[in-house]
Amino acid sequence: MSKFSRDFCIAHECKEASDFFEDVLCAAERVLFIGTVGLEVSSLYFPMLLQGSTGVDYRFIVEMRRSVDPRLLELGQRHRAFLEANLGAHRTQFVEVAVVAAEDGATVAGRNAVNAASQWLSGTYSDVVIDATGMSRGTCFPVIKQAMEIAARQGANLHVVVAGEKKRTLKIRSETNDRADWIHGFQGPMGSDKANDIMTLWVPQLSEHMSGALSRMYPELQHPSEVCPILPFPAHDLRRGDNLRSEYRDALQNEWEAGSLDLIYAHETNPLDVFRTISKLHDTRKRVFGGTEQLATTVLSPSGWRVGSIGMLLAAIEHDLPMLYVETVGYSCEGEIPETIEPKVPEVSWHLWLAGAPYANATSSL
């Protein structure tokens, strides 16, 4: 497959990302853009960069959760209306996707999103752009993996983009599901009879107010042999890593038995740093267990900031790693809702070219 690797992944940050859209994607023959109707205004950024191009089909996933503040629902409706008005109703399509099953609370976002995206991806496109900015990891990651397989068969270019602010503009509190699930398409041997014989390294991404979700993931792994949590460093808030260590002190010391040498530090706003850090760790374990009959794997849990979790996705695809996740089932708002929609250039934005023409005859690394 002509795709990215740890040594060669074409990426553009901030101004370079917007320049790439203007110079390359706006001039592309036919583009499929898959995004979502997000709550943060940054979710409007990338679709609007392609506003002037006539060869773009826009498809938006609307994630349906069981418990959402009515004010946030109204904000989402305003964002949807903004997209329709500015991009053209004739080339935009919105599909509602249930995040969890009403019957048993199982996470179904990935399966439902893949079913919807399969129809969109069946068309003939020179480029496919997937915007992860406002999309749940349980929705976005399976769609990206599916798009990579289809793009390889069709010879299309696959791009993943993500944007955000260094500090949240909305004071939103999330409600997580009461069960952990494997992200659709990222289970591997986990959950099968073989899992009992696998030496498991768990790499959870630490984030504020997510200790409850992580405590539901840990038992699902049946007590992993090692736990190496990821902390954000460098970070916009210089004390964020220390604050997270303090917040998770009890879990680190008493539940996970993870000491200071087990902690992983990766750049808060650079997905390639996260990708390469996890790759080095996984490769080291492969060498250690390579001469034995012991099965070993690395399980990733993207529970932190979305930009960094894209790096986890790249590692999962590159090394075929399982991903364990607790889905968000509801949102409440603890602050004011913006009265007007005012799109702006986000503080952080990335374009990652994951598959296509640049990798067809690639022999050198960056």
C-alpha cells in the first residue's frame, strides 16, 4: 500500500496546512470532504478553506448522543445551517449516526459511521479529506482506516486534518459511557481467547477529568503486564503534565503500578511526535519478545486531546495495534454559548497526507 510510515509522513502545520489547501486541494480534480457538525467553531475551519472550489462534495456526520444540553444542540443546529448556507445545500449531505445502542449501551458509532461512509467512498475522487476536528475518536478512526483501504484500491490521495485551540472556548463537561469498548476495526486479538496469553502494554493518554473512564478500561485488559501513560510535554500550560500526575497519583501508584520511569512524554500539539514515540516503544518490545514464544502487543487508549490522539491513530495503523476507548454519551455546558458564529483561524491545525501519490515510489525519509 502506498501510505505513510514513521520515517516518511508528509505533514503541514498551521499556515503550511492552509497553504496546502489553497495550492493543492482547491485545484484538485474531485474532492470528497468528510467531517462532522462540531460544537467548537474550529470545526468550521477546514470545510470553509475549500469553499471556493467547485469540485468538492461535502459529507457531514451528525453524532447523536442520548444526553446533550439543549443549548449545545441549538449551537450544533446553527453550525449546520452555517455550513449549508456557505457551502451550498446542493453539495452538502448530513447523516445522523447513533453513538451508542439504545438497547444495551454498546458503542456503535464506528460501525454506523463506516456504513455511512462506505456509500460516499464508493464514488470516484482524486482526493479524500477526513476532518477529525469535531469528530469522536470512536467515529473518526474507523472511517479513516476504511478510507485508507479504499483509497489504496482506487489510487486516491487520503488526507486527514485536525484543528483546535490551545484552550477550550466552551466550558463543556462530558459524560462517558459506563463500559469500555474496542474501537471498531482496532481490536486485533484482544477480546478473544488468545488475549489471556498476551503480554500487554497499555498506553493510555492522560487528560483532565478522565480518570473514571480509564478506570473502566483497565479491568477490560485483565491486568496488563505494563502500563506506560502518555503525558503532554511540551504543553501550552507548562504545569499541565505535573497537574495530571497529581490528578492520577492514586491510579499510577496503587492501581497501575506505574513509576516515573514508565511515563511517556509527547508533544501536546504534534501528532507526529506522539506517533514516533509510540513506535519506538512498540519496536523495542518487539525486539525483546522477538526471540521468545511469548505473544506481546501494545494497546492504545486515546482519551486525551484530539490533536495528540491522531498520533495514536497513526501508530495503530502502522503497527496494527488495538485501541480501547470509552465513548462520550452526553455533554453539559457550564458556561455561556456564543450568540454569533464567528469562524477564525485556529491556534493549532494540521494536515497529514496519509496515502496516495507521494508514497508510490518513496525511498527516502524526512
